[in-house]
Amino acid sequence: MVQKITIFHLILLITATASISAQNQEDIKYNRSSLTMIYLTGQSFHEDRSNLDPEDAKIDNTPQAVKNLWDNYPFPDKYDEHLIPSSTINIVSTLDGKNLLEVMSGKKQKEDIKNLQPQVDQQLKAQRVAHQVVRKWFSSEDGKFWDMSTIQRRGFYNATEIEADIAKQDVRGMTKLADAGEELLNNSFVTVTDLHLFANKPLSDLYYAIAAELTDKANEIIRKARGKDMATQLAASIQSAPYLLTATGFAVAAAAIKDGFTVFSKTFLYKLKWNDEIQARFYQNWGNDAAFERMNFELEFIGVQYNKTKLNRGVFNKAPNRKPEVVIKQAVVRNIDEAFAQLQKDNEVFKPMVPIIGTDPIIAQVGLKESITAKSKFNVLQKTEDPITGKTRWQKVGVVKVDKIWDNRYYAGEEKFDDEGNRITVDDRAKGTTFKGGKNIVPGMMLKLIK
């Protein structure tokens, strides 16, 4: 095995033509997780637009229009963008108004996941997305395979130091690629997002229809008991009560969404499986395209997040530039941002680290976009290196609490508005959220959200 890795290092020496230039002391170096974002097509809800209000009917929510909104989503800046050829997967839709309603309400999300996730898994496997993710790591910017420039660039490895270690077969040099695998490839994530934009009116009509159906059922129970003894009528009244209560709930919901639009998304999160055994086999097959294709790279399912954003037409007209298309674009971005924020909160492995960029006060570029609240707490992490192996670890050295929160949410227009359409004032001079607590903190240390 030692000889195999040494050969690999020699190949690295030959192929690595671009070295990382020395960084200024004030530059902050840290290895960010990589992210590949895939869009799920074929799941669009085909609604009845025949009874839409003329203003709502002007909004284009065809599958291509929604895909365009997705294409304009700004990539999350806490991750390295890991582009691969497969940017979409297609699964035939089984959605109709009723089951969409049930999924949105949370009643059938487990059933929806059970039905949809195996299909997503199958499509990811069919398109060999895991292979594409690994290939991207070992490709140059112009697509040349078996190239280490991406590893060097993202991992801040110095080519000159690697060459010197290889020449003397230093044990630290022998572990640098293992370190890169653990720090970089082992933090490769893939998301698959199903995005919907639908007018509220068809669903509102469906809510009213369900309410009417439930009310009729309750009235039928009471009608059959009419004229009978008091005990029978009382039993009928008790039996009909749940139907009437549920009908009232649907009627209230229908009134609440009688106009405007709803943004609804599902985001599936996967992680590349990468361990010592996979890494060793990969190095042994270095430079062998056929052997690479035969390897069984896999993605591990981590979790899924559902998000719903309602936009009643009233928010469209709060100010001159609050045109429906502007509001919808902003709502789509924030909806997906919230999905990522929740996936980060719920899954430790997906939480990004953010560098501390100042200490008087302590400040880091994380804020409302990541759903930070006044109660949020962060671990302070410092990078340490094993003096024998050269492997790096992040060690906890303190805890800080939020002081003043930075509003870094996406705004579609020059003026800034909250989700209800009210104009807000934001201190554009702010560069991040400020924190309090912690001792002996210096720029370059990292913050990671505590669940």
C-alpha cells in the first residue's frame, strides 16, 4: 500500500502544474463543504386556472417559468459550488390538488417521502451522480481528469511542500491526501429540489368543496336522527361534530388563501460516501478510466425538508416596485434559503462553518438568511494539526451567543421589504452578525451552530 500511495504522489508531482500562492496573514483559510444542486422536473402540479382572478392569471407559473426561477437562485455562499453534468432529474408526477393539500399540511409527508425518495435514489444512481461528484474533485477547470488542481485549490495545499515531502517520503506527506479526502471529499453534498409555484385560487376552491362535503355529511347524520329519541339525536350530534369542526377549518383556510400564490418546495439532502477503503481503492486505480467506472461510488440519504411560503395578493402592492414577479422571485429564493437553513439545523454533518472576520466585536458573515435568532449559540473552533501525521482537526475552544443579527436575506428590488411586504430599514454598513462571549478569540477561528 505504501508503494501505491508513493506512486500516486509521484503522479501528483507530474500532473500538478498549478500551485497555491502564499496567502497573506489576514486571509482566512478554511475548507468549505462542496455542494451539487439538482432540480427535480416532472413533478409540477397542473392546476385549473380557468377561474383565476385576472391579476393572478397574468403570472406565468408554467414548469419552464418555475425552472427559470430555480436557475436564478443565487448559489449558497457557505459552500463550494460543485457543478456536474447532471443538473436535473425527471420523475413522472402523481400530484393532484388533494394530495398536494395533504402533503402541504404535513399530514402525508411521511407517505410522500416513502413514495418519492426511492425514485430520487434510483435516478441519482441511473445518472451516476456519485461518480460525477468524485470525477469533479479530480478534474481541472477545463475538464481534464486525473488532475489535483481542485484538491489543491480548495484544500489550500501547497504544491511545493507536497513535492518536498514526497522526495523524502515524509510520513506527513504520505497523509496529506488522506487528509484531503476526509476534509474535502467526505464533505461533498448533493441536494435534489422539487419546486412548485401555484395560484391559491384552485386550492381555495378545493378547500371550500371539501368543507361543503364534510358539512353535508354532518347534516346527513343529524337529518337521519331527526324525530327520534333524545339519546339518538344526542349521539348524532356528537358523531357529526368532528365533521363540522374539520369543515370549519377548511373554510377558514380557503378564505385565507383566496388569492395570490404559494411557493412550495421539497429538498432532499445526500452526502457522498467516502472512507479509507474507498480512498485506497481509488488511489490504486489512479489513471485507470475503466477501473474508475467500475468502482461503486454511492450517495447516502441524509434528510428532506418541506417549505411553504404563501403570498396573498396584498403583498404585491405595498410599494411601486412590489410587482408580483418581483415578490415571487424573492419568495422563491427565501423559501429555498429556509430549506437549507433548516437542513443545517437538523443535520450536524451539513452545518457549515463560518470564519470569524473580526474580534472587536466578534463578527461573522451569517445572519437572517441562515435563520439565525437571538437565541442562537455557536461553538468556536480552532484548527489543529497532528505533529506526526499532519492530519488536521477542528477543536472546540469556546462558545459565543448572538448579539446583533445581520440581515443578509435576498432582496429582489433596491428597496427592502419583509415577507409581508412592509418596507424595512437595514443597516447596509453591517458586514455580519456580532457575537458576545468567548475568550482569546482571533480572526481565522470558525463558528458552527449549536443545535
